[in-house]
Amino acid sequence: MHQPHPKFKVLAGSSYDELKELPVNADMKDDGSPPYFEIKTADFEGRIVGNIKGFVDQTGEVGTSKYFDRKDRVGTTWSIQVQGRFLKPVTANDVLFGNTFSQPPRMPWGTSAALQFASFIDPTLSHDLTCERPWALSPMISTMPYFRAVHQSPTAPLPAFDPLAEFDEDVSGLFKDSSAVPKTLLSTASQRKKYFQNETHRKEVEFTSETVLHVDFAYGYFQFPELCLSLPGGISFDLKKYWCNQPARFVCCERAPGGTGPGKVFFVVQFDIPDLGNHKSSGSPKGSETNSPRKTTPQPITVPGEKALGDDID
């Protein structure tokens, strides 16, 4: 018997405790509302847009966005797009983006390979998935696949924002003088990521209220509405089997004092899947929030032509 795809919702806000529903695929709605979610705090002001190909809303409708028709987003299945500026100076080394968890996540077999793949995609990734409040974070400037920075007066409003429009890679807005832009940066994402893998280079750049950023965290590894993670080499995870009855959070935050882990939060985008709250493999009862790992029976993840991957974490 065919099981209906789980419905889920996306929330956004300036902290874990101040979240509101983020309209997903908002360009498909003809209700006159802006196609983005606005945030304004003492530290950050900006706009957030969520697009998911195959998003199942609370009515059970499966939707998409014109965003996925763009030639520069072929193969992309989801996107968190942000335009905004930091209102207090902070170095590019200290602005992190990634995931935080309320409790240790369940680790399926193959997690080691998945983390190795993530580190290959982003060598600046650091993580602690076994602590009381696990996290996996990278400097935003070196992890974002799409990045643009423009220089603007801090008293001027944020520029017009069209989340469906293509935008070119550009870091010139990070430097007061265009002649100061390192030649090795040029204009591609791969060059920018490679340059800012260097911690010294990240510390030399400061985000201020004069710097308007436009970033797009967009990939094609998550498949909706099946809720599967598919990696090159045939590795795949059915995320429904390992959903621990806790939200999946994408967080932009300041580096914690001491140099590692999450500190002050700038903004949060959170995925909730109420339908999986009572899933037989979800672990804790619906509504519980424990911090201790649970014993589970992981499902093997296999790569074609190879044995099942081990369940160790490197």
C-alpha cells in the first residue's frame, strides 16, 4: 500500500525561540505578499527565501518554484536564499553557517562516508556530532555555493531583491577599494572558496553594515518529497528512518568564544516534519527532548559493487 509523502513545514527567525512559518515556493502564490521572510535585529537585517522542488505543504499539495527553471540551477532540488547585512562589524572567519541539533542525531551506517564527502565539498567544515548540543558548521564565506557582496551606504535601505533572478559571483563589495581585491579571487565560486579556506584571509575581511550580501545555499543532494539524501557513488539515505523527532536546523551564527562551535545566532531556518513525530524508527516519543544518545538498529547503506559501509564516525 502506497504511503503518502510526509507533510512538513519550514520556519525562520532570528533565534531558536522566535520562529515563524517561512513561505516556501512563494513565487507561485498570487496573494500580493512579498516572496521573502524579513528579519531585523540589532545584529542583522535581511530577507530569506525558501524554495523546495517537491515540497509537500500542510494540505498535502506537492509544489515547486520557477526558481528551478533557471539554467544556472539545473539539478538543484532545494535552496535557502538570503539577502542582508550584519549591523555590527564581524570578520568573515567568525560568521558560520551550517547545522545545529537539539540532541545527538542518530547515525546510520555510512555516516563516515557522508562526512568525508561533506569535507571534500567543504574542507573548512568542522563538527561535533556527539556532544550534548551537536553541530556541523563552516565559515559562511567559504561554504556558500553562490555568493555576492556589494558595497552600500549603511543608511540606505536594502536594495531590490528578486529571488528568481540570476546573480553573478562577486566579492568586490568586501573590499573598500576594488584594486585591493586579490587577483586569485577573480569571479568564480571555486576560486572564492579556495582563497577563503585560509583562515588568515577570512580574518582580513570584515562584514559591516556597508556590506550587503546575497547568498544562496542550494544543492541537489536532498530529494523531495521522498526525503532521501543521495550522494555520488550510489550512497543514499532514507532520512525518514533516522528522523529523531527533532527539527533540522540551518543556522547562521557567530563563532563561539574559544574558536569552535556555535555562538550568537543571527538567523535560523528550520525544517519540521510533524508526520514523522510518531514514526516507528523516530526514537523518542513525540514532543520529548532528550540529550542522551539512543541505542538503535541502523539500516545498512551500500555502494554498488561494495560491501555495506561501517557505522564509525571519523
